[in-house]
Amino acid sequence: MKQAFVSDLQSDQNITSYFLVCEKEIRSTRDGKPYLRLELGDRTGTIEARMWDGFERDAASFQRDDFVKVQARVESYRSKLQIAIDKIRRAEEDEVDAADFFAHTPENVDQLYAKLLAFVASVKNPWLRRLLESVVQDPEIVPRLKRAPAAKVMHHAYLGGLLEHVISLCGLAKQIAAHYPELDVDLLLTAAILHDVGKLDELCYERAISYTVEGQLLGHIMMEFETVSRAMDAIEGFPANLKTVVQHLLISHHGQYEFGSPKLPMIREALAFHYLDDLDSKLAAARAALALDSGEPEWSAYSGALGRKFLRLDEFLKHTTSAPTDLK
Amino acid sequence: MKQAFVSDLQSDQNITSYFLVCEKEIRSTRDGKPYLRLELGDRTGTIEARMWDGFERDAASFQRDDFVKVQARVESYRSKLQIAIDKIRRAEEDEVDAADFFAHTPENVDQLYAKLLAFVASVKNPWLRRLLESVVQDPEIVPRLKRAPAAKVMHHAYLGGLLEHVISLCGLAKQIAAHYPELDVDLLLTAAILHDVGKLDELCYERAISYTVEGQLLGHIMMEFETVSRAMDAIEGFPANLKTVVQHLLISHHGQYEFGSPKLPMIREALAFHYLDDLDSKLAAARAALALDSGEPEWSAYSGALGRKFLRLDEFLKHTTSAPTDLK
Amino acid sequence: MKQAFVSDLQSDQNITSYFLVCEKEIRSTRDGKPYLRLELGDRTGTIEARMWDGFERDAASFQRDDFVKVQARVESYRSKLQIAIDKIRRAEEDEVDAADFFAHTPENVDQLYAKLLAFVASVKNPWLRRLLESVVQDPEIVPRLKRAPAAKVMHHAYLGGLLEHVISLCGLAKQIAAHYPELDVDLLLTAAILHDVGKLDELCYERAISYTVEGQLLGHIMMEFETVSRAMDAIEGFPANLKTVVQHLLISHHGQYEFGSPKLPMIREALAFHYLDDLDSKLAAARAALALDSGEPEWSAYSGALGRKFLRLDEFLKHTTSAPTDLK
Amino acid sequence: MKQAFVSDLQSDQNITSYFLVCEKEIRSTRDGKPYLRLELGDRTGTIEARMWDGFERDAASFQRDDFVKVQARVESYRSKLQIAIDKIRRAEEDEVDAADFFAHTPENVDQLYAKLLAFVASVKNPWLRRLLESVVQDPEIVPRLKRAPAAKVMHHAYLGGLLEHVISLCGLAKQIAAHYPELDVDLLLTAAILHDVGKLDELCYERAISYTVEGQLLGHIMMEFETVSRAMDAIEGFPANLKTVVQHLLISHHGQYEFGSPKLPMIREALAFHYLDDLDSKLAAARAALALDSGEPEWSAYSGALGRKFLRLDEFLKHTTSAPTDLK
Amino acid sequence: MKQAFVSDLQSDQNITSYFLVCEKEIRSTRDGKPYLRLELGDRTGTIEARMWDGFERDAASFQRDDFVKVQARVESYRSKLQIAIDKIRRAEEDEVDAADFFAHTPENVDQLYAKLLAFVASVKNPWLRRLLESVVQDPEIVPRLKRAPAAKVMHHAYLGGLLEHVISLCGLAKQIAAHYPELDVDLLLTAAILHDVGKLDELCYERAISYTVEGQLLGHIMMEFETVSRAMDAIEGFPANLKTVVQHLLISHHGQYEFGSPKLPMIREALAFHYLDDLDSKLAAARAALALDSGEPEWSAYSGALGRKFLRLDEFLKHTTSAPTDLK
Amino acid sequence: MKQAFVSDLQSDQNITSYFLVCEKEIRSTRDGKPYLRLELGDRTGTIEARMWDGFERDAASFQRDDFVKVQARVESYRSKLQIAIDKIRRAEEDEVDAADFFAHTPENVDQLYAKLLAFVASVKNPWLRRLLESVVQDPEIVPRLKRAPAAKVMHHAYLGGLLEHVISLCGLAKQIAAHYPELDVDLLLTAAILHDVGKLDELCYERAISYTVEGQLLGHIMMEFETVSRAMDAIEGFPANLKTVVQHLLISHHGQYEFGSPKLPMIREALAFHYLDDLDSKLAAARAALALDSGEPEWSAYSGALGRKFLRLDEFLKHTTSAPTDLK
């Protein structure tokens, strides 16, 4: 069982606990003495660690992204906490509970995936349905789709978060299309399902969530533009103009140039989808902020993603009389 | 019957037609000769008109916002068209068809109003329901609520447009609250119904749509803040914190400072409502742009409100094969 | 007598001193052990404090906003200083000197208030004079008006600061109106006296200065808009247009949308007042920055409010020859 | 006497009137036929004019910036009015009234200049007084100082406007320095008197107001920086640090980078002066907008310089009851 | 020979001349009468034209993008010039001189293309050389590459302009790489040659220059991203990371999000190339502005693309003494 | 030999090493006890130091900008490291290696200066050549020109950096002028050589690099404007318009108002030079970021100056196959 979590560590504490190896390097001090430098993490954060003496044999036993068992002392260095390791060894998967290391959607991903297939099956336009099938059933994509987070920090930043976000958007798409008869539900569903598929490669999330080099150089919009374009090209006879429409939905979904969309939405479904995506992301960010303790009973923690904190409505209204006197 | 519309007038044309008097003034030329200056309008626009001789008796017969019958010649002056009037007289309401003068929602406003009452009745929180009733059933408000446009130019800029916009938002509010269990549907409905009630006084729309002086100095957000605050104060025992929440919903609904909201949404319902309001307004603006002929078959007219034009999807996809070969 | 001030504390120091309790909470460690967590403050700042053992009886003796006497050790935790309390007890008001705990205007607030009444009495327009009287003599308002700071951090951020700022603006208003005959001095004085009255409720300043929940959700502009509107409604026969003018003065005084004014100044007095308010606030911020030691003899501390530091003119010019040779 | 003003011309009108020659060129049509192209102006605006036949002798009689007497016909070409000249000849100065051609401050410039000398004489710092004397009494500067406008369009855009603006600022400087004892009145007066002296060369205003080439390439801030720096260098022993302070006052007076100030005000007098300059300029722009007829009785013309229109307060409040009933 | 150019037309002129048909439509007046509406153009601009009577037979003889011979009268309608056609017929290519209709680079495009091949041949990296060869020698691309303009209005907005711009950039790339040894010349050349290849499809320029629908929905950055990615995929073994680098060069070349680049340059060659592209484009825009007559001898026409006008240096310095006296 | 560098210090370490005295002050604790406060530095950074007891004699032996030898203990105070000094004494220049204290261009400054003279000699315009000679050969300027950095932090932030930057720009100027025949190489060289000459006085860099008071109040653009203007005035007969052109080159070289240029480039050479300067500065900043270890093998350290990190191209492409199979 994990005994110490990163967010609870305090200076001068002696610990024995399990961690994930996020980075591993051999470095040298200025006078040439080698030492082991690690970044260790769990579900609550990451911390730097060093091992100064006799690390050679221990260090050979594990790699980046392995679990390790560590005996160490927490110290303060340059006003940050870090760990001075006495002993370290590789831990087996059965020694640890993965849930201690990776935050995860509270939903069941297999059920989410089943819902996704149902949404795909509901698409009437045969070209779009075939396109969606070819993507969401691609055996290279399925396992990653079930695992990917929707973002590194902004919203749904946990395993399975992408699928949770996509399913929420599919539901919204259905509702909005019912509300506005001028909107094509098939295009809205297509946007919902494909708009973040580039994140499967933009992020790496096998263990800790971070950006791939390719992800940083291109971004998920360009990456899914390429993936989805290739999928359309692979469907014989896919209409050229419909391809352009799907491409436009993908590249315009951030809604504004400064958020990395090279084109503004110029199709009504693209405009509407941008609002749905923004709404779902921002509500998720608010939810995350409200889940944290801020120390002020009526307020959430400050959300850097939204630039504000949120009112805890229940708390603020808890002493409200339940009804006007004459109605009681 | 109206024979000539403002948007069709051409230089050097002789006309006899009915117009609405938007402005009326007696001015003098530099050498002291008085003349009559009018702004005449109909559903398609407005034009300046002058009458140089013998206007005294005719001018006495009508006022601003009357209908008039005009015999005149269209001329070009300083590169704008204007009308030189030969004869003018007041016209009775039964000589004209009001629909030639005022653009109007295609919906039936009495049916819209009945839907509004139903939405109000569905509110479970007794304080909010009573607040909404007191506003939408106020005999001073009802007739204006059935007539007001939602804006001067941006969206729903026609009579009845405000009610159409409010009803659309109530429908969205119900859907979104069903989708996100964390959102309070009563607060969303309250926001939908009250968020633009200040426009009843910010705009004047008895005849042409324009801004009142008060509307320009205060804006509809401040005006409804005052109206709704007074309505809450009039309900004995209305909880103070709930009042603050309703006030926050009103003042934050533009979502950003630069759009005149003095506070960012800091309650989840306020955040969500801002997106719904923006979505409904922007889709209406896109609809208006698509209703105009742009001369390019695949494109709408340019929407100044949105800073772009919109693709006519039907036109662009009309030659698309209906299905993959193997599915036919 | 207070022996240790927050801004002077150093790691590993043992102290016995008085503080103000800014926050008080019982929390638990991960393994379920309860502890007392406080935020303690004085005129120079605040610091976090914890008491780990035997705090139950001591903690029952005092509340938030009480003074306490503390015996403790200063420690460094997660690169911030905090206090580990050994003993703590409630202190009586007569044990402490309030001036050690709250920064205060150097002016005499009763004299400031007398000046305010004189400015009100000088207003010629009877409607405005009555409005001002009804606000500044309201027994609920007077004590808060004598105590409130003008801001939490930006300018005049000390007790009595609001009144000091208002009196300065009244003096400027008189001068400017004398300089520009086109400006109405009564409107300028009305703006000066009422423009920040919402801060009485936006901020709480009984002990430490912070924002109320209502203040955060609405802001002082909306709060004074409501307060002053109600005060005008309470004066029988108050002219509707004059009410609109006063409301416009209040809501436009920040001068720009991005500073939370929902309308730009569209009345000359509103435009001029915005400049006076900005000038007085910024000079106060510069004065505060110059009062701090920056370590550079020619420069003030950096003012976050103004985004710059200020030259100490006396220092920079101290070696300047006093006059041209031929004039000596 | 001038019989036709540019702003009153109408298409198809025959005129005989005096104008100022703003531009004069011989051009050729595509097929090689030469013609005379002029820009003619008066106090109300400018208009393009052409003379097609027999212009050679007439054109030789006058130059740019001369007055001319013209017999011509007003025509509409490419949707702009222009003048087709039949006859043109040079007019003597005594045929025209200069006031018909150039807008001018309503103040007496000699009195303004006398006030300026009095303000200079009131400066106590001998270095600054000598500096100011050397500039405002420079025989090359005096006549231009009495004539220059303060801007081409933004504010005080008429002859003598610069001096009027400077005198107003000197008065404000005295008041503000009396109000804030921390401010040095000598530095404020120095800023007021020198801050726009570069406009003497940035603009040309012998006849029509326009920019010089040097003015466009450098701007008045750089030009006065050079002029005033040279004036300080010419005073033996002028203290180096005081020179830097004066230079800083000049270059920071626009207050922000985007308005062309290469440095933000970092001296309190520079900060305060920026506000005074902005206030005086903006009030002058509001005054100019209110002097124009907008067609709406309660509103000024739209001020492009301020991005808004202004309320005519007298008009809006004219029906206000003069006092509460119980005070009558 | 073409007798009348669009930019020379004047109201009330009778003309017989050749034009290009830019748009062609049959429309109806409000009372149902059909008429022919055209947009006619030549190298100097475009103008609207209408034919009211007997157009059916004539209109059948030509299509959009044909040349026509027109006998007509120029009129002013709603303050714009338009043409009322009396007779119109299709013109053969040998009746007209194409140079009268399309602006063209002054360079020889075959020589430019030969230079391009030489630059490609100089690339040492075999993967990049093969990629460039496959693009610039693609028989579908070559003819369009020799014809395409570099932009619709911003810079090099004439036939052959794209190739001229690319060759200029290749030359700059060689120089810069020689100057900074840290830069890879092969990558710079790759960027220069491929960075605007999407414009071949973003613009249509068979006759008049305009945007394709696909171009408006996707933009040239996305279009060349797809084209070049497909070209790299077609080269067996093309290294994945090198592909990512080339993709990054393409998508980052506008340098900032607000100019449509979804990523900032994060490779040094991408950073440097962005500057070269910007420099070459802006100098071309300045050149175009200087080629136009502004009426002011020292200034170019105003460049909307650059937001300023440019000094004619020769003119401004023409009276400069050629050398200091002591050097003569 | 220097034994401990600032960037290597760790809490609780005992050191004996040499440092540069960046600041020196006597301060007092709240209870009146005096102590010595220093800022000590070397090539790797600066750190605060205090000496509590018996410092009087030691402190008298050295001044700011002297080297000292220190025996001390590193401590952590308020989450920053600082040094508690036991012994301190002035060190002679021969005890230390200046290279340990000041970062320096890797180039030979005398060779750079010789190149500069060659560039000056290549200028054909005799006025400009004389101007450049008078500046770069001014005996007051030469030693500072050989020492000054190009900036405090943004780029070339080391001794000799300014000259290195200037020489690089001269080379670029030659190349660009050869590429674009429309550009005057003499003006480009003049801009390259003079555009940062104000930095000689804006920065102080005798020991540590910082800003002078004058530099902060005026900025290098204004300072070189004055220096170069005076140098032109000193050349008899220097043409007025050429002076204006040179002044414009200087003040417009930052390219945009928000970067402190009071005018946009309106001369082609000014436009081109702005790009060259920006390119050279940004590449230098990228070079500096790449020289730092970021812990990620493919990425540079984050460059605050550029707001991004840079890809290590060699690292990213190191496993790339060297050539297509069929070419091997």
C-alpha cells in the first residue's frame, strides 16, 4: 500500500513509499562526481529526487515509467522540496495499486465506448458513418481512445477524459440539432467524435500525461487533420466537397485564431460545435476547480484555465428560506 | 398598396407611395429660406427627403411616426439618393399595410407568449417563479414584451424578435440542464427570461428601431438590473443571497468585460447561460446573413455582426454522390 | 506592546507576540490527526500558523477577528515561513494597540467627515444636495464611511482611505469646475461623493481588508448603482432624467469597458470625473510605492498597481547646482 | 464677400466665389490633353477642381496658397462633387476676409501670449525659467507659437489652438500643484509650456493645416526633444540630471507606448501632467463635437477622436423641476 | 485595341471597348422583368454592367471568363458608376491583347522556373531534394506554379508573382545560411519552395484573381500541409521525424497565431524563414505602393497592407549636396 | 581559483570563494542593530549576503564593484538562499580570473572593431561615412563600444555583445542590399552601426550589467537620437533632409509602437533594417536558450525573451536514415 503521497510530503520527513519514475538521468556535479537524478510521481503530483552514493547497482534495475520502492528523506533545496534517496528498487505491478498513480474518469470506459459506437451507428449520411467507423474501430486507435485524457491541464485532464468529453458532446449535438432544425446532426456528431482525435498522438499518457515532440511541433488540430484526411482518402469515392467540409469542422473548432484555429467557423455546424466544445470544456474546468478545497467555504479553488474561481452555490444559498410565507 | 420601397429607388425616378415619417424638421438654407426636412422609411430602409416650396400647410398635417403619402422625385445629392417632395399628406392607418413598414418575427407572438408562461410555470423554486410571474405578467411589460426586437442590428432585429430569442433560450436551458445534472434549471430559465428585459426600455420600437437616450446612457444590463432588483425587493422575504445570484446572472451574461459585462460569470449557471445566449444570437445572425443574396451562389452575404460570411452547405454539397457504391 | 511583526519574522526564531486572527479552522492530517490552522496578521502582513498538540482548550477561547497572544517558533515549510504554536490565548483589546494591527489614513477622519458635509452643503442643485445628504448622513452608512479603505491593494488601501480619497476628489472637482466653465460643479461633486459608495459593501474591513461574496459577484459599481438608485427613488419627485444622469456618472467612472465600466463616459462631467478619479488613485499608488524602501536610492519600490517604479526626484536632483552662475 | 462655401455646394450649381489654392498641378488625360487640377478650400472644407480649356494664361497668374476668384460649375464625378472652372484669377488679400478661410481660436492670441510670459515669470527654479524664456521668447518661435493649431483633427484644430491649449494647461498645473503638495509646480509648468512645441514644425499651418514631411517621419515628440535639448545645452551649466528630467517629461507625456510615448511616466509630475494634457484635449474634442449639429436634439455629433457622441445636458435636463416641493 | 480602361471611365461617357466577363447572371426586377447583370473587368479594375432589353440572344453567345466587346453608356447609380449595355458579343482571343487584362510579373517565368530547378538541385539532403523534385516537377503543378500570383491583394498580386516571390526567398535563404552557420540551408530552401504551394489551389487565377471555396474554408497553410504530407508519404522510407520538421516549417511560417499559424516557430530555421518571408512580402507591398501616384511628390500611395505610406527617398533627398565641402 | 559559483550553492554549505560586490549597504534591524548587506555575484548569477557581527573593519576595506574573498555559510531565508559571512576582505585583481565573473562574447573584440572600421570605410555616401567615423572613432566611445553588451537579458547579454550584434548586422546589410537593388546599402550600414549606440549609456556594464537611471528615464532610442543628432550637427553642411532620414532610421527600428518606437518605419531601408535587427536578436536568443540544459534531450531551455523553447534539430533527427534506399 502506498504510504506517502507527493502532495503530503514535508521537509525533514523520512519516507518509505512507492512512486512512478517520470524521468531518470545520470548527471555530474561541477567537480565531476556522478549522481542519479529522478522525477518521481503519483496521482497527486511529481517531485525531484537525487541519489548521491552507491546508486549504480540500484539504478540499473529500473527504467523511466517503472514503479519503484523508495526509502528516502525529504529535504528543502533552493526553496523546493526534493527527495534524497537512500535505497531504491524496481517494484512489480502487483505491489502497487494503479489507482494511486493515475487519475481516471469516474465513468466506465467500456460503457463510454459502447455509447460511442451507438452514436456512430445513428449517423445517417453513409459517407460520414463509414468515416467514423473507420476511425473509431481502427485497432490502432481503440486502446488509445479508451485511455487518452482530453488535455494536460485545462479540462478532463485524467485517463479516459477524452472519451468522456466526446460522449458528452455527442449528447449535446443530438439535443442542439433537435432544437435548431437548420443544423445537420450528422456533421455535428462527426465534429464531436473527430475534433480531438489528434490528441491521441499529441499527448503521451502511458504513465504521466505530457506532450510528445510531434505534438508540440504540430498540435492536435494538424495531427487530426492529417489522420482524418487520410481516412477519407481511403474511402473510395468520398465526395471532395464533403471532405472539405469535414476538414473545415476540424480546423475551425477552436473558434478563434489566437486559440490556434487557422480558420474561423464559416459553416453553421462549425459555429455551433465550437460553442458546444467550449461549453463542455469550461464546465469541466469549473467542476475540477470546485472539487478542490480553497479554504474559503463559499468559493472553489482558483481555476487557472478559466482565470477565476467559482461560487459554491449550495453553500451560498444554504440558509435561504425555502418558500414565500404565503405559499408555505 | 405600397408601390415603391426605399431599397428599390433609383435616381431620376418619379414616385407616388406611402412612407413612415422617421424624422421631421424645419431647417433654413444659408440665405434664410426655410424648407422641410424629413427622414422617410419603410421595412427596407430609410431615405432623406426635402420639400422646398409651399410645405407649410402640408407639414402641419402630420407628425413624426405618422404614415404619409408622398408624390416626389428621386434625386442624387452629394452622392446619396434623396427625395424632392412635390406633395405630401398624412395617411390613415387603413390606407397602409403595417407589414410593409416593419419587419416582424415569422412566429405567432401570442403563441410565443403562451409558451413563455408555460416555462415560468415549470419553475420549481417558488421565489424565482414568483419573480418571473411578477415580471412577465406585469401589464406595463406584456405589450412591450410581445413587440420588442432583440437588437437594433446584431440579431433578431425585428418586431417580436426578443420573445422569439427568449423562448429559444428557454428550450435550450431545459436541454442543457437535463444534460448536466450539476446545473439548476430554475436559474437557467430565470436567466433566459430576464437577461434582456432591459431591452424593453433600451430600444424604442414603436415604429423604427432605435435607442432611447436612457438606453444609450445606461444600457440594457443596468436597466434590467434595476427593474429586476426592484421586482425582487417587492416580494416580501425574497432571500438576500438568492437576489445576489439573480443579479450576478444578469450582469455577467455578456461573458466578458469588453462586451459590457462588469463581472465575469462566476456561477456555473451563469457560465453556461452565457454560452447559450451567444450561440442563439450568433446562429440568428448567420440565419439573417444566409437569407440575403450575396451574388456568390455558395456564400451568404457578409455578416458585419460576425465578421465573416457563411457557406451555403446545400449548394456546396448538392452534387455529392448520395452513398458509397457498395452501399447502394 | 507588540514585540514581533510579521514582516520581520525569520526562520528558527522563537517569538512571543500579539496577532489578529484572520482565519481559524480545525483540519486533519491524512492519518486523521486533528490540528488547528490559523492565519495570523498585523499591520505588516499575514502568516500561516499551526498548533499540533493540546490545542482544544486554547482554541475554544477565541474566534476569527479576535486578538491573541502567541508563544511559538517560526519555521520554514514548503519554502514559506509558518508558525508552530506552543501556547495561544485570547487577548483583550486593552492589551494591544490597534495601530499595530491596522494601517490607517494619517488624516483625522472626523475632520474629513466634517469637510464632506461642507462639500455637500455647497451643492446648489436641491435634488442633488438632498440625495447626497440622504446618503452621507444615513446612520447605517456614516460609521462605515469613516472606516472603509478605498481599495484592497491598488490605492488608499488603509482604514479611512475611502474618505480621504473622496475629500481629495471634491477639492479637485471644485478646481476643475472653476477652470472649465462648461462643467457643472454639482454633478462633479455628486460623482466624487457617490462613485465608490459601493465599496462600503464590496469590501469587508472590520479587521483585515478583503472582499465580501456579494462584492465579488457584483462589484462596487453595481452595488452603488442599486444603493444610489434606491436613494433617488426615496426622494419624492426626483426628476427621471437627472436620475439617469447620476446613474451614468456612477457606471462610467472607470472610463473603459475592460476596467468594468459598462458604458463609456458620454457626459462631459463623467469624462472629466473619470480623469480626476484616475489621477488621484494613481498618485496615491505612486505615493505608496515611494514610501517603501527599494534598495535603490533613486527609485521607489515597484508598484504592481502601476506596472512601474518611480523616480525619487529629490534624490536624483540633490547635487544640482541651485542656479545659473550669472544669477547667483 | 465670399458667396459660396465648400460645405454648401450642390451638384449642378453655378458659382462665383473666392477660394484658397491648396494644391495646383498640370496633369494630362490618357490621350495626352493637358488640364489644370486644383484643390480649393475655405474654412468649411476642400474640393477638387479642374479646368479643361484655355487655362494656360490664367494658371500662370497664381500659386499654391494664393487666394483666387473662380467662376465655375459644380458637378458630380465618381460620386464626389467637383468643380469645373470656367474662369479663374488671382485675388488680392484685400478682396477677401481671412476669417472666411481659416478657423481660429475665439481667444485673443496676444493676450494668450502675455499670459504665457506671466506663467514663465512665475517659475521659481532659475534653470527652468531660463529654459522657458529662451524658448518662448525665441524670435523664430514667437510668431509660429501665436499661430499654430494644437492638432490637425483631434483637438484645438484651428489657428491659435496650441497657445490656447498651453495656457489652459498652465492654469491646471497651478491648481493641481496647490492641491497635491508633493508635486513641483515648476516642472508641471515646464511640461505644459514645452510638451507640444514640436508641433510648431510637425504641422504646417501657414494656410491649410497639414503635416510636414519631417513631421511625419519624426513626430512632434522627437522634434521637441531635439529643440528643447539644444536649448538646455545652450544654457551654460544646466544640470545634467535636470536635463534628463525635462527630457523625460517630454517623451512620456502621451502616457502609453501605443500613443507614441517611448517611455511611461516614471516621475510623479510626468504622471500628473499626462492626465492634465489628456483631460484638456478630450474636453476640447467634446466641445468641438457639441458645437456641431447632429440632427438629434439631445446628442452632439459623433466624435471620431473620442469614439462616441456626447449628451447635451441642458437639453436632456431642460424639463426638470427646479426643486423638491418642500423646498419651493 | 482596347480603347477604354475601367479606371478611366467617367459618368455619361459613351464607350466601345473589350472587357473580361468576371460574373454573369440573369436577374429580375421587383415587377418581374428579367435583365442581364455582369461584372466586367480589365487590368485596371472591375465594374458592374446591366443590359435591360433584348439581351437574350447576345447573352447566349458568351460565358463567364470570356472576353466580350461592348457598346455602352457609363452611368452613375447609387453613387457608383455602372455600365448600361446597348450591344455585347463574344470576342475572340486574337482580338484582344491579354496584357490589357491581366497584370503580370515583369520577370520571365520560364527563366524563373529554371532558377527554381537549379535551387532544388543544390539541395544536399537527398530526402528533401527528392521531395522538392516531386512537387515542382509534378506535371499537374508546373503550369499553375508558372501562373499563380502570391496573393490576391497583399503582395506580388499578379500572375507569376508566386514564382517571383519563391525565387527571391531562395536567394535570401542561401545568403542567410551563409551568414549563420547554425542554420541548415536545405531546410530554408525547402521552406522557401513549399511554403505557399497551397496558394496554387487557394486562389483561382485563370482569369481574375479570387479565392476558391476550398481556399476560403481551409486556407493555403492547410492545403499545402495536405499536399506536401502526401508527397512525403509517397517517398518510400521518408524519415518520420524529418516529415514532422517539414510540416512544422509549413504551418509556422506566418509566425503568429493571429496570422493563421497554428504553431509558433520552434525550430531556428522556421524562425529565420518567417522573417525572410515577411521581409520579402512587405518590401513587395512597399514597392507596389511606391509605383502608384499619390498626388504628394514625396510620398507613395497609402498601402492598406502595411497601414502606412512610404517616403520617396530620391525625391526627398534630391537637393542634398553631394559631399562635404572639404571632400569636394 | 574560484571554488564556488553562485549557481551551484546549496543550503547549509560552507564556502570560501571570490565574488564581485554588486551592492553594499549598512542597514539596521528593527531593534537598531546595524549589519552589512551585500549583493555578491559572479558569471553565473547573484546572491544576497549579510554579515552580522564585527563587520565594521572588514567592510571598510572594499567598495561596490570590488572583488572580495569570502568565508561564509549558505543559508535559506524566506525561501531564498543567502550567505551569512564570517570573514570578508578585498581581493586584488590578480587573485581572480575576470572570466569567472563576467560572461563575454566568444569573439575577439579587437578583430570585431577592425571589421567595424572596414564597414565604415566601405560607405560611399561621404556625409554618412563622415558621420559614422565621427561616432565609432570618438575616443570617449571606442572603449565602451568594445565592452558593451547588446542587452541586459534579451539577447547578446554579455560583454562585447553589442559589437558582435552590430558586425553581424553589417554583414546582413551588405547581403540584403545586394539582393534588393532598391535598397541603399549606405543607409542600411548606418542603421546597423548606430541603432543601438544609445545602449552605451542606457546600460552600465563596468562590472554587472544593469540600467543607468538616465537609461531608465529615456531609453536607448532617445539617447542615441540625441547623440547622433549632435554628431550630425557637428558636421558642417550636413544636409537637413539626410539628417531627418537618419533620425527616422534610429527611432523606427523597433518596428512597432508597443516596443517603444515612436514611429513606424516609413522608409524602405528602415523597414528592412527592422527585420534584420529582429532576426539577429531572436536568433541570438534562440542560441542562448539552446546553450542551456533543459533536462529534455530534444528541447532547449525555455526562452522567456521568445516565449517558447526550441527544438534541438540534431537530436531530433539523429536516427534519420541518411538517404533513400535507391540512392545509397
